[in-house]
Amino acid sequence: MYRRTATAIVFGFSALQTIALSAAQESSPSVVQPVLTEPGATPFHLSASITEQADFNEHVDLELFWVAANKWRRTITSQNFSQVLVVNGDKVFEQDSDDYFPLGIQALTTALIDPRPALQAWRPGDLLLTKANGAAEESGKFCFNIAKTMCGKSRYGLTETIGAPGEFVTFSDYKPFEGKRVARLVTYKVDQGDSLQARVTSLEKMGSIDEKLFEIDQPTSKEKQLAVETVSQAELSDRALQPLEIIWPQVLDGRTTGETSYLISIDKTGKVRDVLPLDVAIERANDSARRQIFDWKFKPVQKDGVSLQTEAVLKFNFNTRAYGPADMLTDSDARKLATNAVEPDFPAGSVPGTTCAIRVAVDSFGSLIEQIAGDCAPGLYEVCSRTLGKWRFSPITQDGKPLPYRAEILFHVP
């Protein structure tokens, strides 16, 4: 029923700032959130609503009736994915609206009732803010260092976070249920500024069991069920239909080399459906890298002849000077690659003959990923920068292959 899922933290602090743990805590981290589905647990009915921070129109309704590990029913209803899943003994009925179970919905349907996948994925050095290790308090205060000088406070009381890169989940708003305390708010971060929140709207003990909920007239074959397999980077590379190469854009300043990683999730046909940044050293290059990964195709991973949804963590050594021209393009060369190259409407009083230089980075898709001021007369950068936002660029091509570049574009006050 449940699986090891990929989740991310709601706070933007580095794992380097986490509280040091004892050897015992490192080997067996724990949270207050219980396992509601352990053997002999109280049968329950749970309803939850999942919303996305970046798009409040994205709404998921979840309902779970649980009696035992071999007797339960789950329904998921949303615009992009819906599911009815019934388990009764050795029979399974499953009806899905798509052949792919979205990563975020998977993570939250698991974490709401079972924190073990995230706990088992945690490794020493990963972020861990829990009551057990002293980093989270009942008041809602959580701290990132032993001295407790780097702290925040949640308005939901005790707030606990566990997770390695790609396996982060936050539990908060704990309330009692059958002698336990259960988080009523569980958060999963998709990316910077974007997260999914699952709010438990109802959690109650099931008194009488309505057997009709678990009736299965026609079991679903394994070929039509959704199952998830985690594979290594080497295993996934062997199934790739193209080289797993990322053409990194030429960022303008700061770090230009290093290591980065992504969790990718692939549907039963071998199509990439989710790309979750894990350890990204250069955020400006992230969108371009993810767009390229989404274009990759793979031979489906199979088990016993059945195609599976697949997850893998891919690590890359990046070099933002490995592709495209070594030097910045001149103004004239950059303009040859631009369309809708309108000129700024300079503000009144601008001195004729003055110049504003803006340095830009364009990726292999022709997307303007960043711009910074070069030698620019005071008061001209903002109007020139807004004007560049109207331009449309093309990448450089070499042997038919699109490549990124940097350029310095000049604007002159007439």
C-alpha cells in the first residue's frame, strides 16, 4: 500500500545547520507522528484535502477507510489524477485515471498515516528537527543549531521535520486520536516557493464496518495496477534512449562547476513525469536542466513482465563553461540571434550618447535565464532591463546542436 516517497522541507535552511545527534538518535530517528496502519491498530476513517501553494486551483480530495493491512479502501479525486483502490484479502481492485501516480500525492498519502518511509530514508547528516533530538519543541519553536541561536516558530505548535534530499516531510498541528497524537497538517515541498499541503479534515474511529465498502466483484490484473520501483542511476542509464547529458547554461557569475542531483519519476511507458531538484548548486541553471530531463525517454522498467512506474536519483557534475562560446558574444552578434529587439523608451532627461551595457545568459532553448548590469549610466538599467524582457532569443547552433551563450548588449541614448 505504501512506498518510500520523495518529499522536501518547507524551510529554506541548510542541512549543515542541523543539530548534532547522538549515535543512538542517528541510528533510529523518531517523530511523534504514529503509524496508524500497524498490525492491530484501531480501524479508522480519514479524509484530507491537498492543496498546492503555487496554484490554489490544484485541489486533491483523499479518503481512506482502513480496517487492516489486507482490508482497506482509498479514493483520490483531483483534476489531474483520480484513483479508487480497494484491497480485500488477496483481491485488489484498482481504477486509475492515468498510468502515473503523481509524486507529491504519493508522498502525502503515505506520510499522513505512516512516517516510516521518510524515517528509513534519513541518513546521518540529513536534516532532522524532531522532539526526540531536541530540535523541535511543543511550543512550536524549532532550531537548527545546538546553541539554539538559529530558530523559527510554527503557529501550529510542535512541528517536526525529517528528511534526506528528496525525502523531506514536515508534520505539524498535532491532535489526539485513540491515545496517540496525529499530525493534522503534513507538508511536502516540490521546489522553491512551491509546496503541497495535506490538511486532515476528518479522522475518526470506525465503529461498525460497512462490508460493502470493500466488496470486489472483478479484481484488477497486475498489468493495470500502479506499482513503483526505485532503481539506481546505473540501472536507469542502461534503459535510456539517449545520452543522459545536460547542456548547462553559461551563468554570468559565481560558481561555475560542481555537483547537482535530481530525483526523477518515470511512468509505465518510459516518459519522465516529475523532476524534483535535490542538491542544486546553481538555481539559475535549474529550470533549463529540468526542461532537458523532461525530454528524455526510457525503456519501461519491468518486473515479472509488468511495466512499472520508476524512480531514480541522478547525480551530475556540472560545468557551466563546457558548452557554447568561451567568450561573451558582442552586441552585434547577440542582436543577430534576437527577434523583437525593441529599443528602450528612455526617461526624460537622459543624456544623449550615454550607454547602458547589460550582460545576459541564454540557455540552449533560447531562454533568457539571467541578466546583470555592466557599465551602465545611472538611472538607465531598469528601463533597459524591462526592454530585454520583450526580446526573444535563439540559441547558437553547432553541427545542428543548440548551445547556450553569454553576451553583452548595449543600449545607447539617442
